Amino acid sequence: MEEPTLVIIKPDGLQKSLTGNVLTRLSETRLVLIGAKIKAVPRALAEEHYIHMKDKPFFEEIVKYLMGDYHTKRVMAIVYYGEDAIKKIRKICGATNPEEAEPGTIRGSFGRITTKGVYENVIHASGNTGDAEREIKLWFEPEEIVFDQLYPTKQTTVSHKKKIWA
Ligand code: ADP
């Protein structure tokens, strides 16, 4: 099935200049890039992204990790599209725990476990179709995606101040 998936190169990946390595590995899938940006992550976005983990004892730590409190305050968010995109990308990422991830995977190559016990595993990738939809809608506006009607959209009128180049 052709499907989209969300990838986030987490702050440790940017801090360690791993974006090139990660993108090279991901490009082996031949999936199509339909969105990409560098983004600062406010607390509300990090908490919403990890909402399914909110009862875990390490929730606050992974929120801080995604916000960049321990590295640089930015991530790279990417949307790939294509046949079995979710499975193909997760395979290259490797297991959640970097010590259990195969050595050739992104997490196996570049991840680590901190002394506080957080898995600093360099990359996030959507786990299933439902998560991909929720996460893509959380991280991207429709006009940031170069793909016709990835999900249904509607028109709305907004009137607010906007920053433009001076
Ligand atoms: P994945 O990112 O592989 O989909 P989860 O959604 O289960 O995994 O976890 C979200 C993130 O929380 C992981 O990528 C990792 O950074 C961190 N994490 C998950 N499980 C643990 C754990 N047991 N101890 C420490 N950190 C964890």
C-alpha cells in the first residue's frame, strides 16, 4: 500500500551533524520526499507528539529531549511517501532501544542511552498508518506538503498578523 510516514531527526541528530548520514540511509528506500523543514519544538508540540507515553515515568525526559533541552533546539521534520513507507523506514531506523538496534541501522549506529536512562535514538518514524496521519497533521500544514490531497482539507478565513521579510 502506498502511504505517507513522518520522520523526525531529533535534536541529538542535528547536534551531532548526522542529518546527511541519516538522509543518505533513508534515501536507500527510494521513497518520495513530500515535505521537509527545520523546526523549533515548543513544549505543547512535544507533549502532543508523545501523548501516548504520558503515563510513562520518563515522559518529562523525552519531552525535554524532543524540545532540544539537552542538545540544539531544533529538529528536522520530514514526510516520505510510497509503497510500505512506514515499514521500510522503521527497518532502517532499528529498534527503539539503541543497544538492541542492529548495528547497521540508524539507531544502532548513532544512538545511545543517557545516564538518566533516556534512549537518545536520533530519529523518530511513525509506527502505523493512524499514527502517521496524526503526526503529519500535527507537524505540517497542508500547504507545506507537496502532494495533492494527502488528507482532506477545507477552506477557512484567517485574519492575523504575519511576519514577512522587511
Ligand atoms: P519509537 O520512537 O521507536 O516509536 P516509542 O514511541 O515507544 O518508540 O517511544 C518514544 C521515544 O521515547 C523513543 O524513541 C525513545 O526516545 C523514548 N523511550 C521509549 N522507551 C523508553 C524507555 N524504556 N526508556 C527510555 N526512553 C524510552
